[in-house]
Amino acid sequence: MITMIGTGHVFRISEQVSFIVKYTWPDAVLVELDERRYASLMSGGDGKGLENTPKLYRGSAEYQNRISEKNGVLPGGEFTAAIFAGKIVGADIICIDRDAEQTMAEIEEGMSASERVRYSVSSVTDSLFWRKKINVTQKSFADNEEEYVRRMRRRFPTLVEKLIDERDAYMAERIRGALEKYNNIVVVVGDAHVRGICSILDGTEIEKIRLADMMNQERMDCIRSSIWNRKPGIQE
């Protein structure tokens, strides 16, 4: 079986992710990281040393680091939580993402002039009104994911194609490969990838736990109870 967790990189959800991973007892934990980002995360990388990376990658990394700090969370904290929880239960840890620097370089090269302008303006407003923006964006996405992605695709076609579509396909193939070896896996990816990956893996049994579920106390309590009841007699 597959348990797929949809996360948000700047939200305080590490404890929820850790619980889900630990008590589903996976054989493998698959995370939306490439090998370089995994190594940086495990070595306590602080986001520095970005001088020689593509401008778009550098800007994105610096923004996520800044917003994570303001939100009181560590950048990539949900991935770290999933990795350590997986190691506690003896699961293999597998990176399933494309190389992030290469992806961002392709976006930078493929963007039209108008898309670049829209992206630059959006980046400025994101920085100025970060708290309102991330809350509004998360709610808008959760309320109507299909419409949200449609609007994004119209405004940022290159960004959505490279950042979402192509990575969905890449990660879905990595998950297929893992299913040939493991019976019970947990997949931890950004929430925006869940729908696309599940569509590509149509016909595969997938239990989905979304970001909105983990951020809602009542829903998360139901998830905890459901997971807990699968392993009667286990004490936390």
C-alpha cells in the first residue's frame, strides 16, 4: 500500500508527518528531495553557498528560508521529520525528485518575458505580504485545487509545466519502481504534487493525507485514531 502525505514547506507540520510515518510502519519512505538537497538537509545546511546556483533557484531557496524562519519552522523540517521517523522504524529512505537546480535552470531558460515580469511582481508581493499570501494561497488551493492550478497554468505556464507536471511524472515513475521492491511505502511530497502523481498512478491503492487535513485539528485527530487502531496494543 501507499500512504501519500501532501505537505507545505513553510508550515508547522513536522510532528504530524512524523506520527504518520512512524505508525504506518513503512518499508520505505520516499521524499521529494534530490540527492544534493538530501545531503544538505542531513548535514544541517543553512541555505548558504547558493552563489553559483541559477538565479531562480537561489531566489526560491532564499524566500523559503526566510518565510520558514518567520513562521518558526526549519526549512524542509517536514522532510527531516519524515526521514528520522522512517529511520526509527527501519525503513529505507529514497529520494524521488529531479535535480532541483537543473529544474530551476530550465524554468529560467524557458520563461517568456511576460512570464518573467509576472513572476517578479508575484515574488515582491509574496515577500511584502507573506503571512496573508501563504494563508490565502493555502485556503484557495484546498477549496478548489483544480481551479487554482488552472489559474496558475495560465499565468505561469513554464513554471507549472516544469515545477509540477514534469516532476509529477518523474516522481510517479520513481514510486512505481519502489513498488516493485516494497509492500508498504510512505511518500512525502508537496501538496501540489499529490493530485498529479495519483492521476499518473491511477489504479494503484493510495491513501492520501493532505496538508489541509494535517492543519485541521479535528481531521488530524481522526487520522491519528485511524492509524493507531491499525496497530492495537502499541504504546507511544
